[in-house]
Amino acid sequence: MPRPPYPSIIATPSLSSEQRVWRLYRNALRTAYDDTFERKEWAKDRVQIRERFEANRQIDDPAQRRKLIEMGEEEVRLKTHPLNTRHHLAPFGTKWQRNEPPIPQALWLTPDEEVWFKDAHFYTQNPRKPTYGRRLMRFFGVSAF
């Protein structure tokens, strides 16, 4: 399930332009991190992102600043990877609900599988382990002859 974009991208009217710029900068760095596999590549991206922000640092016109922030938020939204990096224990992280129990129907043998199990080669006992076949029968829930 793809994760929605970072919630801080959505600008609220109560935030100052400085707060919006900081959020945009952080989200741009996170998005760049999600697209790269090695930190060396990400370091190059970080420098480029910083240069782009520094180039527009001296803009004093609020309308032009607001327009640049909106363009930057849209660019970050478009570049956001559908499978973002998440902490492994966080919701929707790589280990979140990883070992869910299987559905009950997956544990039952169908009649065809029972016939196959009774005819299978591992049903017969292994000469080195005389209880091999019985243990498998117990495991799969098949009754003995």
C-alpha cells in the first residue's frame, strides 16, 4: 500500500513563510533520500537542493516567495516515491504486521491434497527415522489407515 505524501507538505494558512520553507527543505531532502540507494548519491542531491534554496534566499516579495514555495511543494509532491522509506517498526514499515496469522482455510487440506498426501513418497516411513511418516501425518492432520 503506497504511503501518502508527507503530511507536512500540505501548507496550512497559519504557518509563516519561513516555516513553510523549512518544511519544504526537509521534505525535499526526504524525497531525495527515498530515490537513492547510496548515501554518496544522496550527498550530491543534498548539495544541489541546498544550492537551489540558497539561490532564492534574498527574495523579499511575499507574493513571489509564496509562488516559489507552492512550486517547490508541487515539485516535491510529483517526485515523491510511492514506497517511501519508513522506520521498520512504524505503521506500514517493513516489519509492521509482517507475521500475521494465515487465514484458517489455508491450513486445511482439500480432499485432493489428502489423496496426494497418502500416496506421496514422504508418507512412507524413513528407515532411519521410524516416526517420520507419523509425524508428518500428525502435522498435516491426516488420520492413519
